[in-house]
Amino acid sequence: MNLYSISIRSYGPHAILIEWPNRVEEAILENILHFTNYLKEVKLKEDNWEMVPAYNSVTLIYRDAPIDFKKFKAMLIEWYADVWEVQPQQRIVWKLPVCYHREFGIDLDLVSEKLNLTPKEIIQQHTSQNYTLYGIGFLPGFMYLGGLPTQLEIPRRSQPRAKVEKGSVGLAGKQTGIYPQLSPGGWNIIGNCPINMFNVKKEEPCFIKVGDKVQFYEIEKAEHDLYKIEEEVGIYKLEKEVWHA
Amino acid sequence: MLKVLKAGLFTTVQDKGRYGYLNKGVPVAGYMDQFSAVKVNNLLGNPKNAAVIEITMTGPKLKFEAPTYICLGGAEISAKLNEQPIVNYTLVKVAKGDILTYGKLQNGFRAYLAVRNGFETPVVLGSRSYFKGITKKNHVSDGDIIPYSEDTGFQPKIMEMKVNSTFDQTQLGVTPGPEYEMLSDKQLEYLFAKGFTISNENNRMAYQLEEMIPGHEISMLTSATLPGTVQFTPAGKLIVLMKDGQTTGGYPRILQLSDDAINIITQKKFGDKVKFKLLR
């Protein structure tokens, strides 16, 4: 399974960074997730480690005491060469509803003009993909999704907005994603997703994990309003299925 | 409970921090100056994770609605209980109706107020530390009620503690960050030969440094960041991430502050000087 060479870097007294080749690639991500699962489920099961995967790396964090880098690096190298007797993380495809109505998609016309695509074509393109979740950061539950069709690549807004509504679905560069809470932001907003990407009231506040897939589908405004209410009272049921590579 | 008559500049409730959600994008939060916060909790014989109030530069005006013991630490902001000056790292018995006020900032930047057994704001995802989008409040406002339990039976073992403050220290011990090796000799020289000034862009998320160093064109994929990470922007700006800092970033992570250095910098304010020292 360990197809790629890794480099292990010291990252202060409480963290260690494992890096894979510097590319955004599905197979690299699989390799990272499988190794991380091996560490989590087998080798570092007992201790209080936090593991943060993102694109081509995973950072292991241990706050309770300083890490002995040399010793730990040697162990990691050994473990990486092991046969990882653990199932790879099960990957889920989440189907997320998006309303592209102008009330939410406040930049849709501007994006349409700049990309020389009709709003309908933008929506069609945006909902045509299975996006891969390569990382979560910036805000609690904020997704770094890969796999945006090249036709939808558009620079950030030159003037970021002081307030972007919660649930706003945006485009920026090679990325698309959802603002999980009201926040400042510079992405071009094309719609809104009524689903909470981060909900502190739930035992698992963020249902999605790095390695999962996201598929957007278009909904009408009336459906958006309904789903939002259903989500607020906790009865909305997300559609999902297991991903098979 | 504690009644907030005036909130002060930026007052929050903080404990050790929120563990276990970094992979969901939730920063650790928690008290900025762990050194001072742990000391005040220790003097009160509090549990390790007891929540304290963190006060930034300008203190609040607070009314105690139940008897307890308190202890102040960190920055000295001319605190008075019922108009009588009280000093840091000394146990003070408070009665119902007592009023705590703050005055002029003497030294440091962040002060701590602890009560016996800690403040009892709601625990969200394992921590009471205020954080936007996680806890209902992200800072204390006028009129807030902050719960704590009455305690009259406490028998302190020690009444005061001598604490050598870190306020005069300007040297920040650092180890190389993951992208340290990408730095040129010239950039390294700027980094260690010269000191830096804390810019007015400083808060619980990050401290930006005023002076720039020669920039770069390094492009890297977004990866995890930590409190104490020194990020290096292409233009040459240095950003020291703090406890509320985002959990991932795309700028090279050139240095990592030691735990002591984090405690030192969190007591610095706009215009203060710091200097990096490589620890080996």
C-alpha cells in the first residue's frame, strides 16, 4: 500500500509532519488516509493524538508532553513499511442540496458574465462533479474541495465582503465550498446550502471527514426553505452513499 | 455568579482549550498565557481545567453575587476590590456585592481572574473556552452573567506566590518550522539578526509583526498550522499564529515558538519588541 515515499519533519515540541509528494492526487490522499487510520486504530490507539490530514500531508499533534522527534521519526518510518492491517477509512459521498436562486447566488450573474457561461450552464457544471474533500480548515467545518471543472475557475473577488451568509456556496480559483458560518470572505457566491456543515449541538458536530466526497444538486427556493426548517429541528435526512474508488 | 457591569476591551472565558476537533477546523482556543493562568488556578487549588477570565489591556467592572475566593495574575491592570488595591498571585476572599475594577495597565497585556473551582459557563465540545461559532458568546459583554459556585469553606494552603513575570523578556525561543529549509541565507539573516515590532494587528488569532523580510515565491499546499507557528507571506510579512488561529494554512511555516515563547508574546502589545532565538 505504501506506494509513495514520505518525508517526516519536526514541527515544534508538540507536532510532527508527514508529507507525501507535493501534488493534489486522489491516490496520494488514499495513501495518507490509510496510513493515518493505521496510526489511529493500531499504533497510536492509546494516546491522545490529534491527526490533521490536508492535501499531501498529515500532522500529528500531541499536547500532553514534548515529542522526542528522532525516536518518533524512526518509529513512523518503521510503521510506514509495515503491512497496514487495518481497513482504509470508509469514504462517503454526501449529496448536498444547493439553491442557486438569485436571492442567494448574488454573484451568479457576474460569474456568468466573466466565465462566458449562462447561469444554467454554471449550475449544470457545478452539479456535475463528485468533489473530493482534501482538508477542513479556515473555519470550523470549512471544506477544501478538489475537482472543480476548469470552466468554473474564477479569481476571488477583488474586494472581499465583510459578511458572507452562512451556507453560501462559492467559487474561487480551483476551489468551491460552503461558508459554514457568517464570516468575511472573498469567494464568488453562486448559491446557498441549507445544511449545517458544523453543528455544535450534535455529538459529531461535523458529519464530513477528509477523504469523503461531495455532490451538489440543485433545489428550488421553496425546497431550500423547507430543508432549512427541517435541519433546524433536526429531522432533515442527508442523502449519502459509500464511495467505491 | 459574576455580574459584568462593564466588559472591558476584550474579555473572554478560557480554560485549557478545546482538544480533538482540529481535523474539523476548530482551533484549540484556551488561555493565551498558559503560564499565568495555570498559576492562578493552582493557588486556588482548582481542577486543572478550571475556566478563568482573560482580560485584554482594559479591564472590566465586575460584581460578585456570591462569596468565594479569587486570584489575579498575568498583566497588572491596577485592580481594586471595593476601591482597595489588590495584587497578583494573592488569594483574596470576596463577599456578595463586592466590586472588582481595573485601572491603568502597568505591565503585560493579558490579565487573568480566577475564582475558586472556576467559572461555569457551558461546556461546548469539551471546553468552556469562548470561540466564535462554537460557544454562544465570543467575548464578554456589558450585563453578562458568568456563573460560578459559592465557596466559603475553602482552606487555602498558601495565600500568595512569588511569580517571576515574563514581561521584560523579549527573546522568543523558536525551533525550525516545516518550511524552514526553504529560507535563503539573506532571509535567515533578517530573521535572526534583527528584532521585530508587534504590529497593531494582534489578537487571539494571530500577532502580525511590523518589519518585513525579503519575500518569496514558494507555493505549497494547504497544511496544518498550530498556535506558535510563524507564517511567512510571499510579500515578506511574518504572522505568528495564536490560540484562536485557523487550523490550516497555505503560507510557509518557517518557525515554531516554544511553549515559553508563546507565553511571552501573548503578554506583548502594539509597539513592543521581540527577537527570535533559535533553540538547538
